[in-house]
Amino acid sequence: MLEYRILGPLEVVNDDAPIPLGGPKQRATLAILLLNANHVVSIDRIADDLYAGSPPVTAVTQVQRQISDLRKAIGPASGIETRPPGYVLQTAPDGVDLGRFELLAAEAARSDPSRAAELLRDALAFWRGAPLADLVDEPFAASAVGRLEEIRLLALEQRIDADLELGRHRELVGELEVLHSEESLRERFLAQLMLALYRSGRQADALATFRRARQVLMDELGIEPGPALRELEQAILRQDAALDLDAPAPLPSRGERSRSILAVATEEPSVDGLVDLAAPLAALQGRDLIVTRAVEDEQDVASAAAALNVRRQTAVATRVAAFATRDIAHDVARLVSSYDVDLVLVDAPPELDGKDLPAGLGALFGSSTADVAVVRPGQTGSGEGVFVPFGGGKHDWAAAEVGAWLARATDVQLTLVGTSGEQGRRDASTLLANAALAVQQVAGVETVPLLAERSEDGLLQAIAGARVVVTGVAEQWRRSGVGESRRALLRRAPQTVLLVHGGLRPGGLAPRDSYTRFTWTVESAPPYLQAVSFAPR
């Protein structure tokens, strides 16, 4: 049986016999297809991923040669098919180790603790070291590897939850001490370690562990531990009976997690606008709100933190922090992973509407596993709803999800904007209908279509009644920047505009059992969600 393996160095095996592959570009091409298994990947997208947005003039020919060589090396069972405008690797879920991992993790989420622990041990056994370990230097790999590592840690957290429910706290202490040392900013492992220590009769050690971890968080990020950790500390101090093994679980049940919205302001005047957008999103389904201020000079950290503290929200759980950074993309990606961030809101750099994407923003798009919404402020109160210009691209789907999430949080209508038919072209009504059905299926928001003339003026006229405009970045953003129509919105639209880059994490509308999946969008909402109804706010 042919099997692809990406949870470690890239391998292709047939009946457990490895198939030799070519050089780094050929292996990277295969990895790109595997990370998008059963979805068409355009030649332009493959070329952009292979060459970091600067493909040579021969890129198309080179991609075609890599595909041809892969088919020859793997054989007729490769599953690599030509599908305009590119290629698709067709495979069953168990044809890739990642798919087999996801199937077991999904079954574990529906099982009792004993069965869940067994299934998750089997799932984690597919990991053979760092994912795509032989391709870490390839341009496309950063966010993919980050997401793969994240779902491994989520599955590990869930396995430890199951073991805690089964009374295995003493044998877990050593493992959790190692995990907490390796992932010192990951609050879930800290909470599990504190509980395991307390149940093992080591109350003082549990409290000392919390104090040390709190100091690390304050020193590295300037942020306090989350509410759940602080409540756990207080429960340990008073020896709360709810922490006992035969009491209801003191941690959120398996499959649940504390989810966050992250606002990142690089300029002081941007903070209020970001908070105004982020607060209702955080209030939806009880997310934490994390508001941060990134500064260039360490001397500015204290004053920036003081300014944030006076803006703390009372309606939602809010944490604030200021930090100095010379690599904002790396530091934001770290926050995304540590605090289960569903969406990053960041203020727009002044040069955003140019043809070339600012380097720091491009690096953030490439490294964040969560959706990133770049906010260009405007007149948010002048319109009646959330408008999403929609063309069906990957990031358009992410924008539709963020737009639906925002509409649901603020109890307004969602309008999907497409182009009218001109010169023999079909209009976008069918595309908008598909998007509307997908959005309503998972978000339950009132959704209406709107067709606009295929021009800059036509788009601006169509969104005239908007309160907020949410648009996806161009598919080939590395090469073309934000995209021509998006530049028109950024330059001329009076409303607040959110420019969205879709990440690999399940977004805020995703079901819980998708957390350990590599990616999820409203476009690929599973059929069982058709029966799910979200009550309007």
C-alpha cells in the first residue's frame, strides 16, 4: 500500500519500502501537494511557495518538470492529477500519516477517557520527529510546520487530560515537567502539571511551579497568566474539594480550550480602534481578549504597558502586554501558538496600499498559523452591516469567515459582493450563493448577495452602505501585494477595511473536533454541520 509521510522527514513508502525521491525542490513540490491533499493547487501557487514569491521566468516549466519526475518516481498510484489551473494529489485520509493522525484524534474526541487515551497514544505514534524536518529551510514550510507542531501539542494535551481523568497523576508528573520546561509559555501544560502535583500530595510544589511560571510570563511577554490558571492557583491554596479525583474535572473537558483574540498595535493611536473590533469578537462564545503593543525601543515598554492598562475591558476577559521587538512576525506567531489565538488583528502600516507588501507584514502572513486581519481604520459607524467582496479565492473564504464572525458578534447583516456579468462573462451569483450557504451553515447570520460592476468605481459604489469591509488578500500576495481591487479599497473606501490572510488553524466558527485537523474553512465545512443551527444574537 502506498503511503505518504510528513510527520517527520518527508517519505513515500510502498508496502513499507521507501521510494527514493529527488532533490529539495521536488520534495518541496510533493510536500505542497500533500499539505493541500484533495484540493487543486495552482501552478502559480506552487511556484510562489517554492521561490518565496519571486519565481524565475522558467518557474512554470520547472514545476511541470517536478510533477513529471514525481509521477515517474512514485508510479501510477501517486494520485497526482492535472486539474486546471494546476495539480491535485488525490488520496484517501489513511493514505497520509497526517490523515490517519486526524482520524484517530477525531475519534478520541468522541470517546470515553480510557479509549481516548489509547487512541491518542496511537495517533501520536505517527510522529517521527519534527514534521517536514528535511524541508524546514524551504520558504513555504514555516507556517505549515508551526501548525503541524501545534496539532501534535493539542493532541498531547488531550491525551494528558484523559490520563488525569483516569487517576494517572503520579506517573504524569515527570512527563509534564519536561513538557512545561520545553513549552514554558503554554498555559495548558502548566495547569495540568499543577493539578498532577496537587493530586500527588505536593501542594507546595504546585504553587511554586505556578509562581515560577508567572514570573517567566511577566519577564518574557509582560503578561499575567490567564483567568483559568489564576483560579486553579486559588483552588489549590484553599484545597478545594473540586480538585479531587472523584470530583468534576477542574480543567475544561477534553476537546475544549481557552481561545483568544489577539490585537497587536504597532502605533499608540491604533489601540482603541483595534479594541473596538476585537472586544465583540472576544465576547462571542467567551474568548479571552489579548491586547498588545509592539514597540521598537525597550525604553518605551513601561509607558506603553501603562497606557494599555487604562483601556482594559470589563465586558470580556482581557489581558494586556507591551513588548519590544525587532521581529514582529516571529513574536506574534509565538503568541498565536501559546495562547490558542483564533484571529490576529493588527494595525495597517502606512505603505499598505502600494503594489509591494511591506516586508514585516509579508513575514507575518507567512508565519502566523491563525488568520491575520490587517485593520485600516475608517468610519465604522456610518453603515449598516459587514460587506465582504468575494471572488472565491483561499483568502476570500477566510475573509468570509471573519466577516460572518464579526456580523454575528455585532448582530448585523452580512453582504457578499460579487461581480456582474459583462461582455459574455457570467455573473458571480452562483459563487455568492455557494458562499452564502456555507456561511449560514456554520454561522447562522443573515446573508445577502450584491452584484457590482467589474470596476474600481463599481466596487466602491457597491460597498457604500457598509459599516465595515472585510476582504481577502490576493492569492498571489507574495508577487502582487494586496491585489489591485484591494488597493482601491485601502486608498478610497471611507469605511474601516479589514484585509484578511487565511491561516492554517481552524477559525472561530470551526467545530471543536477540528482543532487537531491541519486546516479548516467554511468552504470545507463537514456535511454533519448542515443540521447545526446557531441562534442569532
